[in-house]
Amino acid sequence: LAHIGASLSPEVEVGAAQVLAVNTRARVCFQGQTPGHAGFVVGPAEAAELRAADGRAAEVMFPLLTGADLLGRVDGSPRRWVIDVGGRDEAAARGYAGPFARVEARVLPARRAALRAEEARNVGVTGGARGNRHHAHFLASWWQLSWRRGELLAAISRLPRYVVCARVSRRPVFEFVDARVRPGDSLVVFALADDYSFAVLQSSAHWAWLRARCSTLKRDWRYTSRTVFDSFPWPQAVDAGQVMTIAAAGRELRAVRGRLAAGLGRSRRLLYRGLAGPEMAALRAAHAQLDRAVLDAYGVAEEAEVLAELLALNLRLAATDGAVVGPG
């Protein structure tokens, strides 16, 4: 770390070798659920039919939000449903006749075919090497989602709402989601329900850290929980007044964004693509107000200074044995 020295600048490299995790004591950042096959995902009309035919179906069917829904729909609402029987065994899952029959008809044949292909690839593996058993595992529990993310579900089940952003995007847009909605794997999920945490995540400070620390996909930024969130240093000397100011700025930003989306009939993606337009003046002002409040909490006068301050703060926190102030 010494080679960074005292010459930190806004262009300082904040790569994997320079920072350490500081947000690992209580995990709150997750990837959304991965169904593993389209047979688990149901459109609105069919979902309504399944639920009408069997009242118990509602126990294993949930609205499923994707990054495309969040950024591409005017209200950011989920379009589809996911069938998730949880950790139930096959006999118990069969008790949900309609949803189970759909999964059995669509998922089971595909997983059998995937296993056959996997076994064919494994033929000829020599030297004591083990063949890939990926699809054998999925076939053994074919009626269950590939990656249900039980830890994620446990974390959000205790909350009325949680924060999400798309894993890959040109600019991260954070939003609250009702806890009854299941997040898809194109979303990063933050098990946080408070306005203060939302506001810091949506701020230019977090955006600067994200750009310096994330991976990329083509021209887009890809949010990574370990390199971005786990290492992001939250304000440490923030007082109650600053917290309330930041929280209020976050609420105002969401209110302005919601009014513009509804009034102009634009999705969040289109709002931010047109952010420079005159009709977006209120949204730009709301972001500026939020950013100023967060920068004040870090004790930074100019936005250009924040990345160097964040790196220095990360290094101080990683070296301390004391309590680290995080989100929440």
C-alpha cells in the first residue's frame, strides 16, 4: 500500500490490491435469485390462472423483478412471477398441483437432457480427474430453483422493503422494492430499508467508488458485491442531523424521479439518458442536493476529492480494531 503514498488524486487507482473489505460483519448485499430455467418463470395471465385454479398456488408463486423491469418500465414493477417451492421435497412440492405440473413439463425434460450432455462431455476424462457434476446436482432437485439464495430471502424477510440496483448498467439507479417481491439475478440486492442507506448508495460518492472498483461488461458497469460494496467505507463521523438531512434528500430524489417518470411516461433508463434535458432540471437538482449532503458527511468540499478520501478512509478502517460504522 505504501506506493500510493501521499499523492492521492481523483484519478488514483483503487484496484483490488489497494483496499480491504470493511462491510463484512453483517452481510446485506446479495445477488438475486437464479431460477436456472424459464419453466420456473410465469407470465401474468398464466400466473392468474394458476392462482385462480388452486388457492395454495399463491404459497409458491411470487412477483419476480428483473433489471429490465426496474429500468425499462415506467413504474419499475415486475412483469412476471416465479415458482419457488423452497426447500420442499418432491412429495411436498407435488401438493401444489398447477405450479408443479408446469415445472415438471418444462424443467424436468431440460434437466435430463442437460445431464446427458454433461455425461457425454465427461466421457474420456482421465488421470483420476472427476467429471463435471453440475447438471447431476440440478436434476436431483429439478423442482427447485437452481440458486434460490436462501440467505438473501432470510435477510429481506425481516424488512418491509429493500434496495436494489441492476447488476449491469450505464449508471446505477437504486430503488426500494416491496419485500413481497422476489429479486431476479440481474439485480443486486441490499437488505436495507432505511432512507439514509438508500441515499448514500445513490450518491456520487458511491458512484465514484463503483466506477473505480467494479468490473465492466462492454460499455456498462457491473456492480460486484465483494469488490464494490464490501470495501465501500461509509461515513464514520456522521451525526444525527446529517443522517436526517441525507435521508430527506433521498426521499426527495425518489419523489422527484417518480413524478417525472409518471408525468413524462418515461422509464428510469430513459430519465437518466435524458438527464441533461431542460425537463430534467428538478432531477438534477435533487441529485445535487443529495450529493452535497453525503459529501458533507465525509467532510469533503468538492466531488473531485471524494475518491481519494474514500480510499484513505478504507485504509484507516481496515487497519483499526475498533467498531466500523456501516449502513443502516
